[in-house]
Amino acid sequence: MSDSHDHSHGTLDGDSSELVNSLSQIIDKGPPEVVLESVADDDVVSEVLANLYEMDALGAISSLPSMTPDWSLAIRRFLETYSEGVELEDDLVQIGSSSENSRFMYGFGIMIDGLKTPEISLSADILEGIREKLSRIFHLQSKSMLYLHPTLALLPELYLFSFEERREFFLEVPEAPLPLSDDLMLDSDDVSFLSAPVETLLGDEHPVVRYMGSSQDLHEGESGYPVFLMGAVISQNSPMEGGIQEFLEGDEAGEFDAMLSDIAEIMDPENENADELPSVSILPWSLLFPMGVSLHFQQRVMEFVYRMNLSGKETLEMVPFWEDGYLWIHASLKGKNEGHDFLVVDEYVLEFLEELIEPVLTENLPVRLKWHPLPKDGRGLSLGLV
């Protein structure tokens, strides 16, 4: 993966500067929910962002004086999905027009929750077993290929798996299947999915490292954190046919669930209790980090509540707040001093948490929950690492 995590990219050249100016002029027109109603403006924004991505010049948009939290969230949604697929030609280019002979590469990941002591570097046998199951899930045909990275990614590492790193991942995927051999697999206690441990890349005091754990903590098997097996599918299915989501949604639910259980058994071969196997989900790249953070949030909140002896009549106050550009939620019992802060990172993650986790907590916790609205003041940007 790329060694560089400085996304400022220095001085823009003429072409990228012109693109950034075009984006700034559209942002100045008003909020995205109004401006993007115009098909023409929507097309311009999409084209500008696509070109900046291909030119590796996204860093400029975070410092635009006209950038607002609402626009940053709209841009993030576009970039998340745009950066999880490429069209394969002589050179690696972003998905565009297709032809009969085109092939496309789509990024995906397997989220594995419940591995108590995960082996970070996977053996050839485990990878081959998972690849066989995935080939059936994706219904891979001739001229198709499935690639799996041999090292599990940790939740904090997905924070750094930004648009630039996704491009690097695609470039590292071989154009033909390689024979797997344990002699070729990475075998080191210091191995990381990224070029270096997250605490080295971000610093020990970064909120993501402090809250979600350092690479050393998680490599040592601290429970409560999901891990991720990252991969890519090469297929003739065009983006118009739905990409990864179409692969997954087109399968029979029973068969799909059975194969996920098979993958869980492969990942945890010593676990003989089917009820204690890890849970396995297959997701496109755009969903991996928000889903991982949301799941982690759910687990930590439930631990916080259940360690207290509650009568069931209490109210748990959930108050979002911004600190140094990062979004947190402060949970506390009404009328009591005890509370805890949970890192949500930004509003892109919050969207998933609100849709998926709030209902689960509301239904399952033995307390009443009061969710406070996001404060209007002090909002940070939700661009991710551009």
C-alpha cells in the first residue's frame, strides 16, 4: 500500500486548479440538496470530482473557503462509491464508458466480528477456501477473477484506506490468478495491511488510535473489534449492472447465508460451537468503515449499559458533539455523573449508525434512550482522507 498519507498534494497545476474553481463556483450557489437538483450542475460536480480523483488532486477540495459540512458530506458519498471500481484497459482508469471486451474491477471486503484471537496473516489454505466460497457467491464466469489480500485489515486501518490507498490496492491486484503458497505468504508479527502500523502513520494521540486501538493492541487479539478481509473482483459486469451490490443481491438468501457460515468456519476452524462462530458480512468498500464503526459503537454502548445495575426506568442520554473536527457521542444516564464518549468520526458514519444501530439499541437496551440532534455549531467536514 502507499507509504504516503499526506493528502495536501502541494500546489495545483493549471488543469486541476481550473477544476477546483469550477467546483467552488457551484458550491457558492447554495446547499447541495438545492443545487444538485439541477442536472447540469450535478453533472459538472460529478465530472470535476472524477477528474480530480484520477489526477490524484482531491486534497485541494478540503481547503476550499466555500466548502461547507453539507457539501463535504455530498462529495464524500460520491467519492466513496466512485473509488470502489475501475475499468481495466491498457492503463488502470476509473469506470467510464464500456465496450464488449471491457473488464471491471470492484473492491469489496468481508467484515468478521467475533474472532477472539485473529491470525492477522492468513494461510494459503484459508485464503483458497474463502476464495472458493466467494467465487460461488459472486457467480464468477470465464474471464473473471477474485483476489484476496493475505493480511487482515483492522478497523483503524480502514480509516486510512482512503481514495488514494484504494487506487494503490487496485494497482497491486495481479491480472491473472497466482498460485497460493505458504512460502509466499507474509509471516511476521509486525505485518500490517497498510505500509506501517496506524500509530506510526497517525501518531499515538490521534482519536482513531486512542479510541479504536493501536495495531499492537489489536494484533494481540483484543476482543470487541471487527476485522476485515479485503479483496477485489474482476468481471465483465459493467457498473450499469450494479457492481458488487448486484452480485450479492442476486443470490438466494438461504444459499448465501450458508456460504457465509462456511466462511466463518474457515476463519475459526477450532470453534466447534456453531452458535459461537464469528459473524461474517460481505460489503463494498464504501460501507466497510461506517459499518465497522457502527458495530463497534453498538457493542461498546451495550457494555457501558450492562455493567451498571439498572432498574429499567433510567434514561440514557445520547448527545453528539464535535471536537477538533471529529464527531463523538456522549452517553450518560440522566441524573447521574457516570458517562462515556464514543467516537463516531464524522457524519458519513453517523448516517449508517442512525439508520442501523439506533433501532437495535432502542429495542434491546433495558433503559429508555433519548437521542439528541446533531449540534449545528462547530460541525466538521466529512470528506474523509482526501
